[in-house]
Amino acid sequence: MEKKDRPPHINVDYFEDLTGDLGSQGSDQVDEIGRRLKALRREKGLSLEDLARRTGFDGNLLEKIETNEVYPQLGTVIKLSKALDAAFGQVLSGAGDKPYVVTRVKDRKPVARSTSQKGGKQVYAYMGLAPEVEGRHMEPLIVRLEAHAEKEVSSHDGEEFVYVISGVVHLELGEDHYELQPGDSAYYLSQTPHWITAKDEEATILAVIYNR
């Protein structure tokens, strides 16, 4: 007896509509992170050298982030937010001014992206699903990962949950290595050294980051 093809575990078309072409959005929202970080640093009366001492990041890298030559990865944004006494979500996608939000597919939010520290390679693109919520401690994101051979391990405060929507994801947690297929998920404390990338070309995940 012939086996019938199993239906997908999720409505793939729905997620294709939700994620759309993450790379097709304008650059205004992308540039906001650098501007927000620069404004917060100046508000705190800190120089780039002061912020470098607080975070351990190279001052040249921080300058490139502020001038949008390099778009920081999420772990970097979290560390910079902590150093500037600011909420991670505020830096990533704005402070918000609502007690709740319902995000319709047609109302998907502008995208941001992250590059390698050298600035030449896009590592992932993402869009926030709830930037309007004020005082939030969780940040839900749709993230498109791109295959990236140059490993940039992250470790920071907080917790993370990732769910694979499409593609195959390579995830390293400490010394352990995993390949995650669509429908697979992982939850980990963010202080665990971690690195996540697409195994082949690109993959799309739902990521929820908790940072308080």
C-alpha cells in the first residue's frame, strides 16, 4: 500500500505570508538601532570609550554600529541595552505605548537585520511581532537565518525559545550541536554560549527572547 504524503505540521502558506520577503523592506527601521544606541549613550553622558569599557566591545565596532556600518546581532543588542540601563525591546524596536497588541498578517512590522562584526555578511533578518507593547520583557520575532561559516558565539542574560518554521537550523549550545528541522524547537538560558545559523542557505524561525 502506497504511503500518502503527510500534510505539513503547520500551515506553511500562512508563515510564508507572515514572513514575506524579509530583505525587501526599507532601510529606515534597520538604521533605527544605531540611532537609538547613540541617543541613549549620549543621554547617559558616556563616550564610546566608556561604553567599550562597560561592555568589552571594541570602540571601533561600537562606532560602526552607531553609524550603521555594522548591524548588531541580538546578543550584542542585549549587552548594550544592559550597559545603557535600557530595555532590550526599547533598543531593538522602540519603547511601545500600548498594554497589548494583536498582530495581523497584513500588519507585519518593518524588518531589521544583523551582519557579521566585519559588516560585510548579512547573518539574519528579523521583524518584531509586538513592538507596540509598553514595558514588555519578551520580544517575539520572526527571523530569517542565513548560512554563516564565521561563528560568532553569544552569551548574555535572559532566556530564549526558538521554533523552526522552514529550512534546517544548526544550533550549538555549549559543547552540544543540534540540527533542527521544521517543527523542532529549543529553549535555553541565554548565558549558555550559543550560536544559531541556517544549515543550507537560509531558514526561518520564530524566536522569543526574554530579558528582564
